[in-house]
Amino acid sequence: MSALFNFHSFLTVVLLVISTCTFLKMQFPSMLQQKTGFRGFFWKAARIGERLSPWVAAGFLSMGLSILLF
């Protein structure tokens, strides 16, 4: 089943994109400077990871617990 049709997999992919973009922005800031177009999507994901990091961490914790327990 594709990650787009399975809600659990979709949430996992979204969390991984947010955390990866945030990590890349911290390591290579010039890589995600463009705020529009296709790269703008990744810039926005990095911004979400920077500003909502406690919520992203809670999302990872809940996803990990749901994988372990269910």
C-alpha cells in the first residue's frame, strides 16, 4: 500500500520530511534559502521543524509508541 493512502504511513513520511529538512537547514543553511517554488516546500518544512519542534518531537514519540504497541 502506498504511503499516500495509508494515514499512518503518511504521517510518518511527513514527520521524516520535516525533521530531515530541519537537519539540513541547520547543517547547510545556504541549501534551503529559496522561499518559493519547489525548494520553498522544503524551506517551509524546515521552518515548521524549527518553530514547532516540541510538537514534532511529540509526534515522533507518539508514532514510535504506536508502532511498538500496535
